[in-house]
Amino acid sequence: MIKEATLQSNKAPTFEDRKFLRGNYVNVEKETIDSACKSQNQIDIDEEQAAVPTCICLNLEDLKCFEAVERQYEQWGVIFHNSIAIQPSNPAFPTHSGVTVLMGSPKSGFLEATFLRPVHWVSTFVTSSQRLVLCAYDRHNQLLTQTALPAANLANSDSALPPSTLLSLTANDIHRITFSTFDGQFIIDDFSFCF
């Protein structure tokens, strides 16, 4: 028997918009999907439900502009490092949805997320001023897989890539991911992952 957790909030983003999955990274129809934001109440998940695959898309809209982001989404299973919430004023860095995104700070060009339990899929929309590499690591910090945004994809530029390009990784037992770019800035939006 599958038990279902219901999240209550004034705004509840969903995965109903199919453009979220531009590849065959995960079969969302067979997943339990939750949207998380820090104003939502923490829910208790019993052991029986914990075995059910769950996907979470973080809603960043409750974050304050320039708020350091670390443990705000710990109840959903992820802790960020070197991350700040911003509402971009530079039109070269448009958001994918809403007005708030994450950016690497205080060390520019780097952002890390650690999962409290292993995940098998991570996805986010990225806009970057330089080539960006997204890497996934296991619990022993061994590289599992990586993907890259091959070049800058700023809005209103001559880039062949559109802004807010979807980057996704799939591997067993992902414990940590890193975003890195050399001598550049980037933003991420609609950060999602599946257990």
C-alpha cells in the first residue's frame, strides 16, 4: 500500500508542465512528486513510504534576495554550500520560472549540493557566462558522472544555446553534486532531484 504525503501551501508548483522533461531522464508518471518551499510544514514520512521513489522540485520563491542558502531545504533532503538566493536584475540572466534563483557565492563560479540520502537523478535549468560543468559524486567522493553546458548561454547574446538550458544527471547513489565554471557567473533555477 502506498501512502501519500500532501504538502499544503498558498502556492504549489507541480511538474505538470511537460517541458520540464526534455529528455528521457526519468519516468515522472511513476514517481511521487513533491514541491518544496521553506514555508511548507515539515511532513513525517514513515518507512513504508520512504521506499517509494520521490521527486522534489525546490520552490525558491520564499527565499529573500541575497539570503545565504544552506539548510533551508534540509527537510527535503538537500543542503547547499556556497549558495545565495538572488533576483537577477541583469537581463542576460533570466529566470526559468518565478523571480528567485540560486547563484554561487561568496566564491563565484562554484555551487555544491549534498543529499542526505542518495538520489538517482538531478536536474536544473542553468544560465552561465562561461562553460559550466555539473558533476555527481558518490559517498566516497568518487566521480559518478558529469555533464556540461559547452559554452555561455546568456540572453541577448550570440550564443547558440538558449538561456535556462536544462542540465540533468542520472546515476545510482548520487550523494553530492557540484556546479563549476572558470572565471564566470551562473544561476540555477527549478532545482529537482529524485530518490
